Amino acid sequence: MTTEWVLTLSCPDRPGIVHAVAGTLAEHGGNITESQQFGDPASGLFFMRVQVEASTGRDELVAALTPVAERFAMTWELDVVGRRLRTLVLVSKAAHCLVDLLYRERYQGMPVEVVGVVGNHPDLADMAEFYGKPFHHVPVTKDTKAAAEGRLRDLVAELDVELVVLARYMQILSDELCRDLEGKVINIHHSFLPSFKGARPYAQAHDRGVKLIGATSHYVTGDLDEGPIIEQDVERVDHSRAVADLVALGEDVERRTLARAVRWHAEHRVLLDGHRTVVFR
Amino acid sequence: MTTEWVLTLSCPDRPGIVHAVAGTLAEHGGNITESQQFGDPASGLFFMRVQVEASTGRDELVAALTPVAERFAMTWELDVVGRRLRTLVLVSKAAHCLVDLLYRERYQGMPVEVVGVVGNHPDLADMAEFYGKPFHHVPVTKDTKAAAEGRLRDLVAELDVELVVLARYMQILSDELCRDLEGKVINIHHSFLPSFKGARPYAQAHDRGVKLIGATSHYVTGDLDEGPIIEQDVERVDHSRAVADLVALGEDVERRTLARAVRWHAEHRVLLDGHRTVVFR
Amino acid sequence: MTTEWVLTLSCPDRPGIVHAVAGTLAEHGGNITESQQFGDPASGLFFMRVQVEASTGRDELVAALTPVAERFAMTWELDVVGRRLRTLVLVSKAAHCLVDLLYRERYQGMPVEVVGVVGNHPDLADMAEFYGKPFHHVPVTKDTKAAAEGRLRDLVAELDVELVVLARYMQILSDELCRDLEGKVINIHHSFLPSFKGARPYAQAHDRGVKLIGATSHYVTGDLDEGPIIEQDVERVDHSRAVADLVALGEDVERRTLARAVRWHAEHRVLLDGHRTVVFR
Amino acid sequence: MTTEWVLTLSCPDRPGIVHAVAGTLAEHGGNITESQQFGDPASGLFFMRVQVEASTGRDELVAALTPVAERFAMTWELDVVGRRLRTLVLVSKAAHCLVDLLYRERYQGMPVEVVGVVGNHPDLADMAEFYGKPFHHVPVTKDTKAAAEGRLRDLVAELDVELVVLARYMQILSDELCRDLEGKVINIHHSFLPSFKGARPYAQAHDRGVKLIGATSHYVTGDLDEGPIIEQDVERVDHSRAVADLVALGEDVERRTLARAVRWHAEHRVLLDGHRTVVFR
């Protein structure tokens, strides 16, 4: 029986990496179906993503790859193509991102399994439940913020969560939580970062009279609105659009930008290169 | 004999403006071929652009429109559709914007007449001359900056210049000159403003790891990189692009963004609404 | 009390139309907030869409406009801005367009009221019901086609349907039904028409090796895939995409193309100009 | 001294190809800087493009790769990265594509060397000469068509032409010439193929009322407008655009579509997969 594996790795760049990896995979009967590499002259790092069909088991593959990984000082990961990442979605009142993610899981084969939805408001409980997802109402006030974050940590642990998606979640996570979940939390920011950081970006955009509005999906770090960017997109607007129109128009670009970032992350297409990302689409 | 006129106006918004204008034009035999209006709730201003065919002469039309304009406290302008604006282009070493503007004047009927090209470097003299444009080499150093600006003022006066285009001109105009030519100077900034203001925007963009690079064409005011935006556009990039690649890719988005802004300005499609623009495309 | 009205009209082009309409509206206390005109030299027709605030009632406005309409031989329509069009959505098994339309009605203020969903398969009943929409399962076989179409006609009549949306409905309506509902049925075709007419357009597109796939939303006429186009959009693809990928990628461009067409139709922004459309966005 | 080589290959897909190629390159001191692969399930073919830095000479690399190529029955090519392809550009009267190609060669480092420009009209001689390119006026009438084509063949031979670009050349090449130059002639067609094949595509597009116009760059085969597509792009239009506007707007999308196709071809990024192309961007 054949499995399709996806191997991702990064390491200091030097000759022989592709040959060593391809050779190890070939020795164990692997047939490479898709492969991408990138050497970043700025960071001196090399990045690779390989999909390979093999009848070899996970343990055998890991055993074969470990010495190669050690020799080249690789950070690496091996997963089964299409395995669905256990995902927790955090929302407030805005529906558009949640609706789109649940639709894409159920109808479009996006490789995530939403194992729960957390809302600091109860508004989206019915949507979560329609898609068969447990909804957790975790209100946040100044006084309960620490307790609420404790509840989030518990859910991440109990549900074996691999990915947290902030789907227009209007609360700021603590630096400590951001650090503990680094590389596992994806946010959608409703502007073309680094333009219009901070609050009310559409009002800022309207005030500045821009001709395109944008959205940015990025990993969350302690440094608000400064995490590594995964995907950005824009939508054309004109003078006739009021702030409320920008908000409504922005929903489309937000949901598609977030959906692409989540899909690419779940397909192991996004690798970290310092505070930048390599995205093998 | 029939002429096609373009009338642009702005004034405080109140009922009856369209009716008064359309009525005055109809009384003088005008047939409206294109018309756009916009009332800005934020500024309380009303904007209108009308193209009208009429056999009436300019004096008669102005005489007819003047009382209407006074009644509604209009800022207004009347021009012949397609009249070419006398334009001075300022350049440094980069060719892409100049090449594109001269091509569009000669081959694409963009309604500008470039009456001269000024370069603080001599590199683009041959291109200007190929298109039959006088090239003025006006070097700028710290010591000669004031004199150079005097030369610019002289050229604007001598050549009856109506529009100045900064086509990747790498010198900053003085506040005084900016104020004196307000509304008549269009710049192309090589970033998606307000992101990456200031120097070396592509290096900033690369460092931030953005997934789209952009360009912004705007009127020049004393406040650097803050003038009213006319047009913006973006181009998709990925992790594999070095700073030099972003610069080269950026040239395409810069030249098309600037060309649109210049064309719309020359067609009297851009009206000022405070520090924002109304663009009737 | 003030109402915002939207007036749309078309008529043979001649001088004085704007003046006559604006004058009539002004006489009845109307304040024009948005207005667009277009004269088509090819067909000789003039098109106009006006939004006007007035405290006048419908009867008074109709009485005032009727003589103007007669004088210029106008086809015209007057509606309240934002009134929701009674809409019937027809589906088969594919969910993406239905999910998007129901989401946009509920969360994005798209001015339609879906009064029922008809499926020739039962698959999407749960989605319709989640959004509180009656679902009618009307199977279609060769033998029952006429009866099924009778059922559609009954639903259109019983529910006072103003707009029928074919949201990836995989059955072809009879010529007679198309004619009877002309101008009231919007379809989404999964190709960039007129490329790849007929069945399996994504397989055709893959076979031809195109670099962009598209979707076309159009009014349905008896002439299959030939009705007036309202909106088109495309998505970039490359050699690595199999037919199944094109189908999945195509869902995004289909749903947004259809949503725009439905919104513009419901906002009375689409006027017929022979077998072409004028879209006042 | 190090050279950067680009190796492109295609062959029947089977395990071990990447390993064999990477191994051979590694044995000869090559360091892979960029590599892309694709296996086409439809055709059963495997495609690969590798950029590799090596101090090895051409003969040694060819000798090392030849047995690998034979073992896997590869079609393959080895070139130096950045070597400029000797290119002949054919034009008629329209300037936009020629202007853009010459600009990109001179200012943007596009790896072509235009060794001559052929026009069946003399209009563009001055542009060619400004860029220092010999212009050959080869008029074509019904009677001189064969002789003119003979002149083209002579120029291709005399000038060691590797690539012929039809930059809005309004003559049809004979089937025989197409076959003889197969894979070496790139055309720009002014529609989104397969829509609007044949003459006057913008008039056809206007008549159909499309909302996007497009351009297609493709290899020329004997089968007119049916050669393998390299690149396509579109531009948004609306009802207000007459045929002449579509032609002018189309020039922008034509020149950028053709420029991308020529660049990718010259960078050895385009591989033939039957009547489709694999483009490793």
C-alpha cells in the first residue's frame, strides 16, 4: 500500500542537499511527485518541500532521514499528504471568515478539521453548530482576560489543537500565549500591512483616500501586527465608498486571504525564514 | 461646427445642482454625452463632470455658466475634450516612466503634449530627443539646488507648462515650489503608500516580507509622500525575489500607475476633495 | 419622511433627456445623490440610473414622470433603494454558489430575499433550512421534465418571484420558460464565455492548456450560453492543475462572479442594450 | 571560475530521475540554486528545470549528463543562465509590442538580443534604428508572399536567429515555415483564446458584450491560433468602451503578455507537453 508523504525542511545552504534527500528517498522506494527548493541569499538558509509516494512506513522513513537531517543540521517535518490539521477557530461577531473556513472544510477539501469554535460573543454559535462544531462561549472582559486565556490554553491542550485561527477575533492574545503557540497561530489583519496598523484600519484607509484596500494573513508573534506575512491581497475601491462600504468590501478580501494562508499552512507549504515566510505554492 | 466640451465643478452639496447645470447646457444647445456626479457625505461637497457636445463658442458658454457657478459657489473649469495639456517631465536616470509617457503621447493619444524633459542626469537625453522633445540637463547638488529650482520655475513659465510629472525624479522639490504649483505636479512613489514611506521602499518591502509590491501616483504637496492619491496598483511577488528583482518588477507597476494618473488628470477626471481625490473614470 | 428612490430608464438618445428628468425630480423636491448616464453610439440608445431622495410618494412621482417617459419613449422603472427582490434559487448538488448567496443575504445586506430553494437533488436541503429557506425537491428526469418545469412555474407564481438564480443548476430550461421569464433569470456559466461553451468547460480548458480560467454570469435567453453578459472574472492557473483542481479553483471565481451579478441586478444597476448590458456600478 | 547553468529536460516519468540528475550534478561540483519539477499524469511525462552553479566546463557537463539522458530517454538542453537569445522581431504598423520589447532588452535585462526587425510596412523603422537595430522592409502582397517568406528564411539563417517574435505582425506564415521553425516562433494574439479566433477579435468581443478583454501569447504551429499557449492575461472593460477603446486598452495587455512569454522562453522556463506548455516561473 502506497502513502503520499510531504517532507519539509530548512537548513544552512551548501552543496549536496537535494542529492542527499533525493537519494535517501529513492533508496526507500520513494517516487517524487512534486518538489520545490529555495536558497535565500539573505539568510543563507535553504528550504525544500517534497511530496513523495512510497510504500515505506513512517518509522522506516524517519530512521532513514534522521542521519541526513543531522548531517545538514536540518529543521524538518514529515507528514501524510492531506492529513487534516486539528484546528481551533476564534471569533467575535463577524461571520465572514468563519463561514468561509467551515464551508471550505466541508465542501472544498481544505485539509483542516475544525475541532471547536471559540467566541467571546455568542453570535456565531448557530453557524458552528450547523457544521457540527462545538461552540465555546468564552467572554472576555478586562477582569476575566487571564481566566479566558487559561480556558483557551485548556482547549488547545484537551483538543490536541495543532493550529489556531484568529478569524476576526477582536481580542489581543497575551505575549506569553503568542510565544507558547509561535508558528501555530494565524491571524487575518484587515489592512495591507504595514499600512494602517492598529485599530480601525478601514477608517484610516478611507481618511487617507487609498484606491485599493487590502488584507494580510500572518503568523502571530508577541509583536502585534508584525508577525511573518503568509499572504496578502487587495480589492479596488474608489472615492464613492464610505467607511462602511470598505468594511463590507473588505470582508471578501479578508476571507479569501485567510483561507489561502490556512490552506497553505495545512498543506505544509509555508516555511519560516526569520521574520519572513517561504511559501511553496 | 460642433465642439465637445468637458465641464468639471465642485461646490457645497444641495438640491438642484444637476438640474441647473443640465438646464443651462440644454438652453445653449448642448447634448450631454457623458456625465458623472458624486456627493461626499464626509466633506459635504458635490462633484460633477459633464461632457457635452455644442456648437456654442467658449465665451457664450462661460457667460451662461457663470451665474450658475456663482449661485452654487462652484469651483469650476471648462475645457475642450482632448486638448493636450502642456507637460514638463522631470527625470533622473531610470527610463521606464519617461519611455512609457512618450510612447503613450505619440502612439496612444494620451492628451498631453510633452514640451520638455528635464533631467538632473544626462542619461535620458537620447530618448527625449528621439521623440523630438527638448532635453534640459539641470544638475542638482546641495549648493546648486536653489539655482536648479529657479531654472525649473523659468521653464514652467517660458513653456506655459500646465502639468509637471515627476517620472522617478530623485530630487525633492522645495515646499515653496510645491505650494506654488499645487494641483499641477504628479509624482509616482514606488510603494503602496502609506506603506514604506521615505527612502528605499523596495528594500523596506523586502525586509518586511510582503507578498505584493505597489506604486502610488499622487499630487505633490509640501508634505512629502502625503499628497492626495490619484491611483495605486500592485504586483504579486514571492519569497524568491531579491530587492533587485522587486525594483525591476516594480517598474511595470510604476509606469502603468503613473500613466493612468496622468491620463485621468489630463482628461479632467480628477477633482480634489480636501486631501482625497474624486476620480470619475 | 424621506425615501430614497432609484429610477432607471432607457430610450432613443436625443438632447434634453437629463434636463427633463432632473427638472421633474427637482420640481418634486428630489435631491439627486447618485446619477449615471450612457449613450450607446452603436444602438442609438440612452441609459440613465438616478438615485434621488424625496419625501414624495410613489404615486406622485409616477404621475410626474409618466409624461416625460412618454415624450422620450422611455422604458423605465422606479423602485425603493434597498428593497429586497423576491428571489428563487435553483441548485443541483454543488454548494458553493448557494452558500455564498445565502451568506450575502443574511450577513452582507445583499438586497434579495430568497423565498425558496429548488433542488433537482436533495443534497442542499440542510443548507437552505439552516438559513430558514423552504427547500423544494423537484427531481428531473427525461420523463418528468415537463412536470418539473410546471412545478417551477407554479413556485414562481405562488411566491411572487421577481428573480430566478441558476446557482449551478445542471438542468437546461425550456425555450418557452426562458422566454416567459426573460430578463428575470441569471445563470452562472463555468467558463469565460464564449470560450468553452457547452458541457464540461473545465475539461475543455485543461485540454486547451489555458493559463486563466473564468466564469460568466449572464441573463438566460432561449439561446443557450448566449444571453447578455452581466459580469465575468478569471483566476490564474498553471500547468500543474488537473481538471479536478480547475473545478475546485473555479468555485471561487464562480461564486464571486454570480454574487456581483445578482447584487447589481437587485440594485437596478443592469440595463439591457440589445444582447449586451449596461452596468452602472 | 564559476558559471551558472540552466538544465531543462523532459522524459517519461519514473522513479529516480531527480536523484540521478542531482547526483550527476553534485559529482561534478554543481550547487543547485533553483529547481522545479512536474510530473504530468495526463501525458505520463516528467519535466525538470535546474539552475546550478559549477566551475565545470560545458563539455564535461554534457559528457556527464549524456548517459543519464539516454537512460531516461530525455529531451534536454543545457545553456548558460542569462545568455541572450538571438531574436528576430516581425512587425507591421502597430508599435506597442516592438517598443516594449526593445525597452525591455535595453533597460530591463530581458535575455534576448534583437538582431533585426522585419516590417511588411516601413512605419517602425525609426524606432528600430533608435535602438540600434537593423530594420528590414519586406513588403508582402499576394504575389510576393513566397518571395517575402524566402527573405525571412534567409534572415533567420544569416543572423543565426534562435527566436522569432511576431509582435503584431499582420501576415500569416505558411504552414511549411511554421513547421520548420516549430517551437521557435512566439505570437501574440489579441484575444483570450480560444474566444474570438480569427480576424478582428476586439470587434467580436465588443459585439458579444464581454466584461474582460484578453491577450494570448503562444507558440506558432501550422494550426492558426491553436498553438501551445504560454501566457494569457485580461483587462477589465465596461459597456462604455467602443471597439476603438478596446483596441487601445488591449495594447497594454498584449504587450505585457507577450513580454512575459518572451522572457520565460528566453530563460528556458517553458517546456512543451504535447499541445500544452509547462511554465516553471
